Amino acid sequence: MAEHAPSAKRIQSETDALIAPGHTLASITEKIASLALKRRTPLGWFVGFGISFLLLQALLYTLAVLLFKGVGVWGINVPVGWGFDIINLVWWIGIGHAGTLISAILLLLRQDWRTSINRFAEAMTLFAVACAVIFPVFHTGRPWLAAYWLFPYPNTMGLWPNFRSPLIWDVFAISTYGTVSALFWYVGLIPDMATLRDRAKSKAWKIVYGMAAMGWRGSARHWHNYESAYLLLAGLATPLVISVHTVVSLDFAAGVIPGWHATIFPPYFVAGAIYAGFAMVLTLSIPLRKAYGLEDFITMKHLENMAKVMLATGLIVAYGYTMEAFMAWYSGNPYEKFMMANRMGGPYAVFYWLLILCNVLAPNLLWIKNLRTNTTFLFLISLVVGVGMWLERFVIIPVSLHRDFLPSSWGSYAGTRYDWSAFLGTIGLFLTLFFLFIRFMPVISIFEMRTILPEGEGGEPKS
Amino acid sequence: MSGRHDGGEAFIDLASVRRRVDGAQGRRYWKSLEELADSPGFQEFLHREFPENASEWTDPSGRREFLKVMGASMALAGLTACTRQPAETIVPYVKPPEEIVPGRALFFATAVLDGGYAKGVLVESHEGRPTKIEGNPDHPASLGATDAATQASILELYDPDRSQTVKQLGEIRSWGAFVAAVKAALAAQKPLGGAGLRILTETVTSPTLAAQIKAVLAEYPQARWHQYEPLAPDNARTGAQLAFGQPAEARYRLAEADVIFSLESDFLGRGPDGVRLTREFAQRRRVGEGQAAMSRLYVAEGSPSLTGANADHRLSLRSSEVEGLARAVAAGLGLAVSGATGAHGPFVVALVKDLQRAGAGALVIAGESQPPAVHALAHAMNARLGSVGRTVSFSAPVAASPEAQSASLASLAQDMAAGKVDTLVVLGANPAYHAPADLEFGKAMERVALRFHAGLYEDETAARCQWHVALAHPLESWGDARAGGGATTILQPLIAPLYGGKSPHEVLSVLSSQPERSGYELLRDQWKQTLGEADFESRWLRAVHDGVVPGTEQPDVPVSPSLGAWATAAPAPAVPGLEIVFRPDPNVGDGRLANNGWLQELPRPLTKLTWDNAVLMSPRTAEKLGVALGTSNTGSANTASGSPTDVVEVRYQGRSVRGPAWVLPGHPDDAITVHLGFGRTRAGRVGNGVGFDAFALRTSDAPWFGSGAQVTKTGERVYLACTQDHWSMEGRNPVRSVSLEEFEKDPHAIAEMGEAPPRELNMYPEFKYEGHAWGMAIDLGSCVGCNACTVACQSENNIPVVGKEQVARGREMHWIRVDRYFEGDVDSPSVHHQPVPCMHCEQAPCETVCPVAATVHSDEGLNDMVYNRCVGTRYCSNNCPYKVRRFNFFLYQDWTTPSLKLLRNPDVSVRSRGVMEKCTYCVQRIQRVKIDARNQGRPVKDGEIQPACAQACPAQAIVFGDVNDPASAVSKAKASPRNYGVLEELNTRPRTTYLGSVKNPNPELA
């Protein structure tokens, strides 16, 4: 690490901003561990958890209705065979991306500022994937078969899935992604689980955290193994950041439908995913740091960095939209041209222009430093981007499908109340899991926070 | 216990079920059926084995009795449980029924009735269960093809809502009680000579029925027989009488016609002769090698029709102006007529020239909706052109007693209102629903002391009669009927009456003083007189087997028209103001088929509306009235989306109805069209409450059009279910059409309208088709858009009905749809129809995207659907550029109604919820023929395999076969310069291709 020596000063100044002055090893541990260990749960947590849990019930109810009656309870039809289901799938998968990016790529790039946000960003990834996978399973006509027929398993009928289908690629991409994300998150948690085990007061929690810590004693060998495992997983997760959304985008790009059949989809989907993911991290971290007084750890510097990432990816996404429109015109293909004209002036034009407003125009306000460092503004803009990214998928999926090649089959699409309850229900599932996470787990990586303390305060020497 | 079936409680049960049934709305047919079936009342009704015992439980004393009886039988049952059950062996047929091979269908010739006329059919029967109707190639009105209504009549046979019993005032009675009641009524009439007896039937062409009625009338000389059908050709009959001074029926030979001028005649539309006329018309619309010169069709009409849609020149004008035009043309042809209008001068001039050029090859046809004078004019024009004998011939009427039915019904209504009628016997007709509104027939009926009704349904008329008898369906009973031209068919039953109904012959035999006899005996006795006693059996068998009795065609009669006073009488002056036009619904006709889910859900050829009729009007009239054209509700019932359409109130002659407005391009301005056959109140669960009842406005003086209607917006808005909201092709060319002139100049004009990529472009290895390679060619030049293919496919492939709400949400299940596009000016557009089945692409976009390989390519090039592998991701449907795939969003199939189980084709899977389905090219038929050919050690012959759509097509527009065989008909069709693939630029290489349509406009009118 000698090569980093010349930049020690820069790192020093950055660390100043990454953690508020005055913290010691003990104060960090105490502050973060106490969130999980304290006896009294704040009233606000119950309110938030209660609302999320109610929404989760809406999801369960919807899925029950869906299983009893059929996917017809949703608004899908012919020609619009995919609606909220696949919009939500892509949306949730996209949101998950920021977590993996923060944990893996920023780790490899040695971006220390990731430390205070990576834990809950990874948790967010995991929960987002959990929400996402509900849709590909339950959107099928016969989920009880789809749940396993999509996997290649040896069977007496000698039947294999169709490896030419992007949906099969999805199965591999998403299941790999889910597995690696879970491992990554859990491996990163082990040292902190040990901390909680050691600090827990009640016998029961000692046992629970003790089991989760998997016998961590903090020996040098443990640390050595841990560091290699973590780095390896980071290496594994890095291509996934790119591959998962690339594969998801191929669901569309491999189709023949105008508005789907475009080579620009993979990069612009990945950028969009990171965009949406960072927006979600901001949406979660701003209230979180406020409610739990974590301003010391999640500093303005963090928020500003995330805002910058959002601005950058937002611009890539804007470039994607521009290229889509340009290619529609430049190709001279009448179907593509019509598709673009229909997006901009058809029955769903309002959604297209809202999308442009949310995803292209609004984020440009982040150029302004005063706004970029205003938490209220950042929170609002992160919500706007979240909505914008949902609209993007709406514009791509139903709006492309509703008017494809033969005017005789043109139709229209609208979500039913079951579409909405499934969507809001997964938000409920996500928040429920997140509330449980912030109540029982260290929301910020304790041991990694310790490492960014300035040397004089007990932090590791920055070589 | 069994004796109690006749007891009082049974009636109470049934009444409650009836109420339930009546309350259920027809638009949710299958769904509500399911609900009903689940309700205890309906379960009880279906399984009437112990209907009373269920109610015993709620009655304390009855329960004790019940428990005593049941206790004893339980004890006995317990005894048997201690012993081994005796082995039961299934004994195979000791003497197997002749010809029945399990799994192999038999076909029987019979006929389906349309307005009393026979349409010859062959009915497919699986182990005694009729499942599908095909045309009878030997029958002159079928020629092997069928129309949509004929295809759908198999569903009527199994309709669970059909009347099932004899009833008196709503209570079940025995047949014997009915006979006694009739005999008593007749006994009272006997001394009066039957002065108070009236028999009302629909049009009768059946020689046996006519003889029976005449025998009754001979016994009761004062009695009268009336016939009424709302669509009866009264005007044509009166017109022929005017022109010739004698009754005559015209028979058109379109195959001979070079120039056809239709005065509002919808000869390609529904009607007893529609199939034959479509076939003959289509023959002359093909262009290519070995084809006769193309015919040219001019249509002048006041309401857009299928015939108008196929015209080379269509003149849209108000119905009341057609007569003036006819007179102008007649004057142009040199006939001494007056009353010609000066309007449409260039059209008239060019038309007259064209007609004269064609001479004997010209044909003028007047439509039933035009007054008798126009019919007489048409006959005079044909005589003038010399076409009588070539394109049109005349014969004595086929109906047993041709009369002006409207006048006949009016006199009956008068007699009833005057109290002259004591006993009314209604056989099949439903005047309480469809009689002209001014007759107030229903009210007049109340003055008749004793009213008997026999019908397939307990309809509006049955509700006004004390006695009702369930009629047997024509497919369940013996009978006979004649087709246009006279050819007579002996109807044979395919199955014993499902609900114990009686045939009309059996009902009528009750009126006779002869001992009661079965329909079979009555029929044979009648035919013994016709065919002769000698060698009767073999001739009878031959006639029944063939479906046509030889030698029954009417000979032509030489007639010559004379110009009477009608020729010079001025036509009724056109009245300014809104004109109302009445037309039968293209699917359900006069409403007798209203309870047929297949027909209700079949998109109407021009409007593409399902499950509703509407007040049709031109865009300009709609603008004037300020009504908005709606779109389908694509949301669910509770979350509506789309724009509803305005409901308008139509007032006409002091009566009014409310219905949704619908804009139809090509409709003349200042006129509205309303379709009859809707707004039924007692059609059954499917048909009740569908649409509005236009009969409520129809009067006997203006049965087809009248002026002085008023239309006002009510402010109310409703959703209609339309399968194609979009009118235009949007500059794309799914349908390619050129004029004959262009085509002759450049035969490749059609092919050059699109571009197919080179064959090398393929990501995956090429398929090799070493054996057969199935393909289809659809000739858009001859397709008239009649929808017969859609219903034939529905019947063959067990396709469910989904109901109005689901259709509106884009979930209709038809495997072959007929697309309709308007082109050109919105006031007088040209109309294109295009049947769209699965294209069976050689590079199918659906196949690559299915994750579970549920849709796969066969080695014969079929795009196979593996239902039990499908998990329903719908990716295939999204990726299908033709959107021919259909998804079972819910459990659309009715798995519970017993009678509908009999309907299903056993060779085709009945799909369940969550599964994708689509056209298979009728793979079951392909396999059947291949197996037969292999067993016989021979190759499959060309034309041997016919998918249901191709077989039904009256225009023979669909050709199917092996494209690997260069001699096959389909290969030859595909070699035509008119051949093209829709969206072939996507490199899908569709196996279904189209032959572009060629129109033959008059260059002088260009």
C-alpha cells in the first residue's frame, strides 16, 4: 500500500468529512451497537413498522387472490402481456444495484466513504431482490409450475428449459445475484455480530448473535481469512453489477417489439439501475440518520457523493433516452418512428414527459452545490428519481406493447387495484424487512467505521 | 320417493332457480354459470335426484320422517358393506353398433334452419355426440361451406338455458296434460269450425309440416294459419307480384354476373342463400391464371353492409333515396319510369354504361329493405338487359304458403284485439318480442283465452302463454325443409332430445284428430307420398344419407315483367330529418340466436363490436349530435379505463329506446342504423339484457327505414366491448390491395409493396423440412369478411367464451380473427377484411423466448403449443408481431355445466387457466389424415386436410396444404404474384401468407 503514501494528505482531509470529529473506537461501537441492543424500541419504529406490515398484508392478500383466480385480476391483456409485474421486477432489481455497487466496486476502488453506507445499502439490495423475485414467479399463469420448471434440473422426461430464452438467462442472473448479495452481506456482518454478541445483555440475544457470529473471536487468522473472503466476494459481485441488469434488459432487447429491440438497452439499463439504487439509498439514509442521530457517521460528504453519482448516472440515462429517440428517427424504420411518436404524443404521452421531467430535468438541479447539500432537497429528488425510474419501465413495457405492428391488435393498458396492491405490497415487504434490520442489526459496519477514524483517535495507521 | 317428483315442492324449487337464472346477467355468461352452479339452488336443480329431501331437513316433522326412511336404508347399506362387493365386469358391445369405431367421428347429413329455409350440413358425431357442423357439399345452399350462424347452432343444441319441460303457468306438467288441454280446447272449437283457432308459425318450407297444418285447417275450416318472421322477404314477394303479376322467387347466379348492381341488397351477408352467393361472388373475384374475368360490384345502400364493404363502387346514400337512384338507372337503361332523382349523375351514367356493356352478364339485385317497387324495378332492369335466364332465374316460391307476413300478423293482432280468437297456438315464433311495435302484439295476446306456445326457449312469448312445450332442436328431431331453389333436405336427429323436447311435427299432430304419432312416422308417411311406395326404403335411405332429396328443385318459370302503375308512381318524397334504418344483427339476426355466446362474442364484421348493438351513425352525424366515440374499458369493472361512449335516446313515432352511439365510417349522414335482435328479456342467461331492443321502434308500415327519428344525448355513458378500436392501417400494409388496372400493368405491384430479407439472415441453424411442410394461403381478394372461419375454429378447437368485460379488456380467445381496416375518406372509406390465424413462422419470435420450451417448432413447420408445459409467462404473446396468441387469464372454460361437456371436440385439449393457446392449423385433423394415409400405405393427398376455417369458408379464400409439394393447391397459390407475407420484413418467414386483393373499379369513375 506504499503507493498510496503520496495521497495520505488527501485521504486525511476526506476522512475528516467522513466521520464527525471527536469519535473514538468506543464511541463508534457504543453508538452503533446500541441501536440494535437497546431495550426500548422507539415509538416511531412501531409506527413505521406497523404501516409497512399492513402493506405487506396487502401483498399477501393480492397473491392469494392471484393464486385462486388467476393473473387476470391484473390489468394485463393481449397485446399488453406484461404490466406492473415486470415493471416492478425491473424496478426492484435496479434498486438493488446500488448496494452491490457500493459494497463491491467502491470497495475495490478503495472509496472509503462507502463504509458508513455499505451495510444498509447491501441490506437494501437483498430486500429489493426479495421483492423483485416475487414478480417473475407470480406473474406467470401457473406459478406452482413456473417456480421450478424454469430451473434446469434433471428429470425423467429429459426436458430442459429453453436456453435461447432471455427469461432463462434472467433466472440464472437473478438467482446468482441474490446468492452473492446474501453471502456478501452476511460475511460483512460477521465481525459486527461478534461485537453485538459480546455486548448483548440478555442470554437469548447472546445466543442469537453468537450463532450469527459463527465463532468469531477476532484473531489475526480470522481477520486474514475474512479479508480474503470479502475481497473475493467483492470480485465476484463486481461483474454482477453489470451483468444482472444487462440480462434483464435483454428480456426486451431480444424481443422484436419496437421500443424493445434496441442495442443500447444493456448499458442504459445498468446506468438506470445505479441511478435508481442511489436514489433509494438516499431515500433511506436521510430519514435514518435523522431518526437515529447518525449524522456523525453519514455525513454531508456521503450524501453529496451519492448525489454526484446520481447526477452522473442520470446523465447517462438521459443520453440513453436521447439515443433511443435519435435511432428511431435515424433508422428510418416506420415502426420505430411510430413507437417514438407514440411515446411522445400517444395516449400515454403524459407518462413519457413525466419521465423526462423526473429523470432528465430534475436531477440536473444537483449541479448546484447548495441544493446538493440540502438534505430535504436531496430526499425529495431521490423520491422523484425513484418515481421516474418506475415510469421509465412503464414507458418501455406497456407503452411499447400497446401499439406494436398490426393496428388491428392495438390495445390499451391500465393497472387494476390488484396491480397497485401488489406494488405497494412489495414496498411494504421491503420496508418491513428494513425496519427489522435497523432494529436488530448494526445498520452501519462497526468495525469498518473504526478503520476510518483518524490515526490519533485509534484508527488504523494510514500507510 | 320417486313419486314426489310430480309433487308441489319440485315446482317451488324450480321457481326459485328460475328467479336466480332470470336475475343473472347474460354478459357474464360463464362466470355467472359457475356462480350459479355453485349456489345450492342450482346444484339442486342439476341433481334433482333428491330435491325434496334437502328441504326436509328444515322442516321438523318432515325431518323425522326422512330420518326414519334414511335410517332403514342406511342399515341395509351397512349390511352390504360387510361383504365383498361382487366383481363387476364391463361387457363390451355384444353386437357393436354398425360403423362406430371409438375415437373416429361419423358425419351425418341434415340441415340447419335459417328463417325456415334449409342450409344443408354434415354433422360430426363422436360416439353419438354431435360436436361440429360442416357444410354439405351436395347441398345447393351450402356447397360444403357454412356461415357463422350455422356453425354456432351446435352450441344452441347444448344450450343449458333451453326450455326443458312442458309447463302450465310456470309449473311443470306432463306431456299428457298438455295433450289433454289442447284436445279440450279443440273440442270447444269443433262446433265453431275452428273460428276461434289461430296457428302462428315461422316461415314453413317443410312439406310435412305444411301438410300437417293444412290437414288441421281442413278439419277446422274457419281456423287460420299465420306465419311471421321479422326478416321475411315480404318486399321481395310483393315486388315480384308487382312485376310479374304472379308470385316468383328470384335465384341469382353471381358466377355468371360480370357487373352487379346491388340496391341495398346484402347478398353476402346473412341469409339462407348467403353461403352460395358468397361462393359464386368470390369465384369471380380471383385474378390469376385460369380465372374468369373479374366481376365488378356496385352497391348503393343506406347502411354499411358486408356487401357494401366488398363493392368496387359503393354509393352511400340514405335508404329513402335508393328508390330515386334505382329509377334514374332504370330510366338510363331506357325503361319508361318516372321519379328518377338527378343526384349522383356521374355514378348513374357510368353504371348504366357498364350495365349495358355487360348486357346479359349484368345483374341488378334489390335488397329486402327496399320497397316492392324497387324490386320490381330491378326485375324490369334485368329483363331489359337480357340477363334473365343467365344471371337470374325465377321459380315458384319455395315456402309452403308464401304470404305477406307482416300483413298476416297484423290481421292476427286485429282479430285478437277484437276478441275473435279463443285459442292461439304459437309454434316456434316469438311475436311478443319481435312483432312490429304498433301491433302491440303482447297486449293483444292477453285477450286470447287459451294460448299455447312451443319453442326452443321459454321466451317472451312463452311468458305470455298459459302453456309452453319445449321443442326439440332441429339436430335432435326428424323433419324436412327446403332451400332456395327448392332442394329439400330430410333432417335426421343426431342425438335423442337432450331435454325431452318434441318436434314441431309432434306438437302439430296433437292438433289433428288422428292418433298421436312420432315425428319419424309422420315424416315417413309424408315422404311415402312423394317418393312413392315402391322401393321407398332405399330411396328414403339415399335421401337421408345424401342430405338432399333428388328431384325436389323447383323448375324455372318463364316470367316477364311489365311496367305497371308502380313504374310511373312518384316515390315517397325524401323527408328531411334523421332517418332510422333497421337491420338484422349480422350475428344474432332477429334475436333468436341471442343466447348463443359464440355469436354474441363474435365481433360484428364492420363495427367489431361484441355483446352489444349500438346506434350507428356517420362521423359527421355524430359530430352534429355531439356524441363521442368511445373505446373499450380495458380496466376491470371497478377500475374503468378507456373512454365510455355516449348513450343516446332514439325517439321515433312516439316510442323511444336508449342505446349507445357508435360511429361507423361510411354510414350516410343524417341517418342512424339500429340492429335488431338485442334487448331480449327472456333469451336465457347469455342473451338477457344484451344491448337494446330495436324492435320496440320498428313498425309495420316502415319495417326497414323511416324518417323523423330524433336522437338526443342522454348524458349517460357506457362502455362497449370492441375488439378493434383502430380504424386505419396507419400507413402500414398488412392488407395489400391494388386495382385491376394496376395489377394488369404490373403483376408484381403487390409483392413490391413490401420487402422480405434474404434467407441467409438467421441466427440459428435452418430447419430442414424433409417430409411435409404445412402452409396456408388466404386470398384477400375473395374473402368477404363474414366471420364463418372464426366460429368454425371456435367450435372445432373448444375455444371458450369470455364475456363482455373480458373482451373489453383485450382477452377474447378467438384463434382466427378477422381484422377490419378502413381506408381513404372517412365518409366513404373502402373496407378491407383480413382473417388472421397463427402465421406458423419458420423463424418464430415466440419460439425463442419461451423459457420452458412450451412452444416449439415441429419438423413439418408447425409452431406447436405444448399446453401442459406452458407456465404462462406471456413472453411469446408479447413477442408475437401478429398478436395471434391467446391467454387464459382466468379459468375461461366451463368445466361444470354438464351439457357443455358433450359439446367439446374430443380430439382437442380443453385448456385450463394460466395457459397460452393459439391456432394449431387444426393439428388434430392433420394427424388424423396422416394416420389414415399411413394405414393405407399411401401419401397424403392434396386437399385431404382441411383446417376448420378453410372448410367453413364460403368464399374458399383459405387454402391449406403441403408447400413442399409443388403441385399442391397451396403451393400454386403461393406462387401467385399476389402472394405476400404480412410483416415479412421482420424475417419471421410466415407460413400463412396472403394473396393481395384486387379491386375492379370502373375507370370512368376513378
